[in-house]
Amino acid sequence: MSQLHLLDLDLSDLEKVVQGLDQPRFRARQIWDWLYGQYVHDWDAMSNVPKSLLDALRVKAIPYSLTEAGRQVSTDGTIKWAFQTHDGHVFETVLIPSEGRRSICMSSQIGCAMGCTFCRTATMGFIRNLTLGEILEQAHRVARHLRDTEGGRLSNVIFMGMGEPMHNLENVARACERLSSPEGFGIGKNHITVSTSGVVPKMLEWADRAPDFKLAVSLNGSNDAVRSAIMPVNKRWPIAALLEAADAYIAKTGQMLTFEYVLIAGKTCTPEAARELRHIASHRNCKINLIPLNAGNPDMLAPSEAEMTEFEKILRPRHGFQVLRRRARGPDILAACGQLAQQTRRRNPRPQESSHVEKVV
């Protein structure tokens, strides 16, 4: 793709492009306001921008690079989009509506290299990182959908879609900055969460690079034997190293850390696991999100309601940390946590070779 992706550019980049076309710098601000103030993605709708400039920009840049390859709506109102990239790959994005919130679950990669056994994305393997523009386009499209259908706006962002965000750290950090900027999407920093499977060096880098955004760690096992069996990352950075990084993150940023914990019958949802998890969380500035396993893995089963209730009863602390059991959203369209996968990949078995996306220098 030889054209610039408009959402890849910050305002100073856009000013350089406009000035390079012999137009005054303030035209960049006009375009920026259309893009982020009105969620406009059509050059022709930018009514206060001269046609000559729009015609020149049309050749040089594109507002969107993704094609909508599919959309599914759950009975609970959750919406899942499949987006196809310019080089023929497909990834997924989810809108999760709830009372008082409109949250987007965003992808940071196409596929994932982490190999977690309970996650459908892992079956794809890793294909490539998403660009900054591709990450932001997810939010732009969903924000435009909310504006057009209900007059609402995005309130929360969760990087828990496809991929390991820490393996695309710079683009994810820059996306978080644009999402939170008053001149961008204007979403509060405390409403933006990035989830990692536990890439320890990158967690420490994230604490330096983007300390104001929330971090969630997919713990999912209360001891090394269990966690290594379902999360290969634990063989490289076992729980002791992960917790050391977690403590360093908490100390450096002052942020509460979230531990995500998938409940799997007979594996992670046992009385002993509850006691071990309570020990891990005790005396840390953290909260625990319990996530019942979603259907789809023949080798693993979700625990019964009685098993989960007993687990919570043992886990719930007198030590200050918080516990929340997450309700599955969009399971009927495979939009729930750990269920995203490239279903449309079979219809596009031979994606084009990846091409270079030009960036302003």
C-alpha cells in the first residue's frame, strides 16, 4: 500500500503533508477536526477544505485502509466486526455495550505467538503486527457506528482482542495516547486497559513508556505447573518473575494491577488453586477478574456454577484486593474473551504478500 494511512499521522505529520502540497498549515487542523471531532472518513464530507487540496490528498492518503469483511450481532447487543487488511489478512474487533458504558475490545496483532491453549486466536499462529493506523481505525469505525446508531460515544478501551499488545508495544502505546488525547478520541486514561500474557521485560518497559494507562496480566494459573501447561510464556517467565515485574510496575506507576484468571474445571478452578491465588493477590494493590472458560475447546471444560461459587468463597479476601467474576459477552457469535479467531481466513486462503505502508519522515 503506497498511500499514507491518515490515522497513522499525528497532527504535526499531517501539517507536513499539507504544507508539502503548498497549502497553509491550518488546513491540517481542519482535516484533523473532521477526522476526530466528527469521525468523518470521506474526503468529500470535509466541506470547509478546498477541493484542490482534497483532490491532492485523495491521491496521497486514505482515511481508511481496512475493509469490513463481516459483522455479527449477539443477542446481548455485543457486535463483532471482521476487518480485512490491505494485504488480505483478517482480524476481529468487538463492541461491548453495557449500562452506562460502550467498550471496545481491540486487536493489536493478526494472530498471536503466545500459544495459550484456551484461546482460539492461538490456533492462527502469528501473522504480523497491526500498524498504528490499523489499530486506531478499529476505534474510529466503532465510534462512528455509535454516533450514527445511538448518538453515543466510546467510553472504554480494552486491548484484549487478537494478539499480545506488548509485542507491538510502541504502536499500542501511541494508540493509547491518541485514544486518550482531548484532540483525539478523548477517552480517559483510566478507561484504557492493556492486557498482557506476562512478557516480563515488556511489562517493565510499559511502566516507563505508558504509566498512566491500566495494565492487566493474564495470570490464569496459581502455580507454575498449571500455568505452564496452559500458557507457554510461563516456561520463560515463571510466576515468581511475573510477580516481581508486577510489583515493580505497581511501585513505579502507582496503578492498581488487574490479574485476569480463566476458570477451567479441574485445572484452575479448584479449592487449592483458590488458596494459592489468594496468597498471590494478598497485600498487593490488585484486583482479580475471574473469567469462566468459554465453550469451544474440547480438551477443557467450564466449571459448574457450584464450583465457581466455592472458588470465589475461598478466594474472597480479608486482605484488601478486589474480586470480580466477569460475565461472558457475545458467546453466541464467538465474541467473548479468548474466542476471537480468523474465521474468514478460509475464504481468503492466499493473502497477498505484505506490502510496505509509507510513513512520514
